[in-house]
Amino acid sequence: MLMDIENTSSTSGYLLLCFSTGYFIHDTLDIIVSHQSRASWEYLVHHAMAISAFFSGIFLGRFVAAGMLSLFVEVSNIFLTIRMLLKLSNMPAPTLYRVNKYVNLVMYFLFRLVPQTYLTWYFVRYVEVRGQGAFLIVNLFLLDAMILTYFSRLLRSDFFPDSCRRRAGKDAGGEKFLVD
């Protein structure tokens, strides 16, 4: 799969893309119906890119392995969700939060940055930049920018909180929850 992410496919991989596309469609509709579009616009952009890339794999039968590889990022969401729940609960669990922030950092690196870097490298090196390949590489570069931005926010928030407080003082209206 890692050697030919353009043409490698399997029934289970294809079904995984179908299921994941359904999840992203459902989550997008939930955000819109619950009137959270303004606060969650970044998620909507991410979901639109994921849906279009997965549709590309589903309907054209190419890059199914790339779609499967890109789903590794969802593993790190477990620890990002735990982080968010700990922040929202306001429970005094500093040890749990501290442990989770290091686990979160490792998982972010292993399941977001490493697969995304490999996909980007593979596309730049091996994929013909025409048609579906061009569409997917633009999608990939946008996701690269989003993932690096989120990583920067996570590092600032959990490992350099003083810089976040100074920044929040300058930009009180535009802060994100991740920077809290």
C-alpha cells in the first residue's frame, strides 16, 4: 500500500472510505444544522476537502490507499478530544492533563505529521500533476497548512502558555479554544 498509494485498493479500504465520507457528511450537516458554522468554519473547510478527496477515490477508484493513510490522523483526535474534555470540565486533574498533553504531542506527531509528510512527499515525487492528481495535491497542501497551524496552536497552548496569554491580550476577539 505504501509503495503505490495511487493504484492499490481493497474492498475493506474502499468501504472504509465510503464510511468515512458518510461520517464527514453527517458531521458537516450537524455543524450547519446546529448553527455552529461561524465558530467551526475551519472544520467545515477540512470536511469539504476530505469529502471531495474521498469522493475522488470512491468514484474514480484511484488513491484509495492514500485516503486510508490520511485517516490515520483520526487516531490523534482521541487525545485531542480528551484534552478538550479536560479543559471543558474544569475538573482539577492537572496530572491527567499533563500526561495527556505529552501523549497528545506524540500521537499528533505519529498519526498526523508523519502520514501527512509521507503523503506530501509521495505526491510531489510520484503523482502526475494533472487531473485528479493536481486536485488531490492542492487538497494535500491545504491540509498540510491546516495541520501545521493546529500543531503550532497546540504547542503554544500546552507548552508555551505565557506566549498565548500575551497574544490573547492583543487579539481578545479572535482567540480559538485551542489557544485557551
